[in-house]
Amino acid sequence: MGQIINTKELIDLLLDLAKFEHLLKDRLTEIVHRKSKVWKEDKKRIEYCLFEVSEFFAGNRDWAGKQDQPDMAEYFKKFLGAIEKFEYKR
């Protein structure tokens, strides 16, 4: 009686699958390690931009005409404070 499954082909498939699994694990590990660095860089950039926007609405920056909107300045300062509290956790 013939075999339903070719043993050699099954072993080759399992070996290829193991190689793929190893490669996938390595790539995902690399992404997770890089994510922390990217998060910190993006967080600093966002903090700077929000600070500049809050300064603009406070009347301390003149980008295209003076703005004096203390409520908007306070809003962006609070938003900046919330961003500063964010932490990247794995």
C-alpha cells in the first residue's frame, strides 16, 4: 500500500518552516528593540512641537502675526505635560 504523505517532502517542509520561524523571530526581535529608540526620538520631537505651539498661542512666538490666546496656550501646555508622562514599556 502506498504512502499518503511523502516523508522526504514533509521533512523538507518542516525544515523550511523552522528556518522561516527563526528568521521571523529575529526580525520581530529587531523591530521591538528599535521601537524603543524610535519612540524616544518621536516623543522628543512631539514635545518640542507642542511647546512651540503653546508658546505661539501665549504670544511668545511670531510665526505669521502675533497671537495672544491664553486658553489655547494653556491647552497645549497641558497636552505637552500629558505627552511628557508617556513611557514606552515592553
